[in-house]
Amino acid sequence: MTRMRTLKDENARLRDELARACEERDSLRQHFGLALLAARDAERLPADGTLLIVDGWNAILGSENVRVNGETGWREQLKNIVTKRLENSPNDIAWIVFDGHEINGYADGRLRISYTGGTGAHRADRLVCDYLRMRKYAGANGKVTVVTNDKDFRKEAERLGATVVGVGELKGER
């Protein structure tokens, strides 16, 4: 009986491990598609342009200029702020990345908005780091600026070659 319980426990542990591995595999597949779209966007970036990558929820929750108490439509407000920035920087392209349960996204001119899909914390951060890693491996040129206040994400993005600025930079705050 003791051996049976041990085997049952081991079986449950292995099933959990397999489920986590399958979830990670699915997440990587989803990230690959989104990162490939961003890579194609970056291919059309002029030599003096910058790919601006915005950590969506971090930007919304980290800036009073994006999130006004009592108001909704925060994602739309962030989109408007980034669009305004693009109007002032005609050679730049922007990519706002949000954690989201369903993978999807769209492009609107020089702005791409992506939702990571999947579950778990820091999915947008992982997607952006996967993208930066892919750029590094591919030897991609061009400037990339990541907008976030997340300290751990900042360190990793800088390590992968991006310039990192705080959320306040979106509207000229310091």
C-alpha cells in the first residue's frame, strides 16, 4: 500500500510537470508568432528610427498620465499617448505588449498592439525578452527602447541590448 501511494504521488507530480511543460511550449509557440510580426515591423525601420516597446500594463499602472482614477479605457489612453509620440517621431515604430488570456493583436500604422495569451505572471516581459534575444541571435541592427518601470525586466532588457526608459518618458515626465 505504501508503494502504491508513493507511485500515485509520483504520477501526480509528473502529470503536473508535464502540464507545465506543455503550457510553456504553447506559450513559446504563441510568442514566436508575435515576435516574428514585430521582427517584420522592425525590418522596415529606417536606419535612424527606433523600435519603441512598451510594457503595457506596467505603463498603465505606473503613470498617472495614463491611468486617471475613476476612468476606464486605460488601454485606449495608452494607445493615444504612444500614437502622439509616433507623430512626433516619424521614423519610429511602436509595439505595446500586454499580458492577456487570449493571444491576439493588431497593427495600426506604425503601432502594433499584442496580447500574449497563456497564463502566469510576466508573460509580456518574457515575450519582449524572447524578441530581444531573437534580435541578438539574428544580428539585427537598429535601436530598441523598452518602456517599463519593472526593475527585473529592465535589467534583462538592458542585458539583451535594449535601451530602457521609465514609463514617465512616454509623456516627457522625469
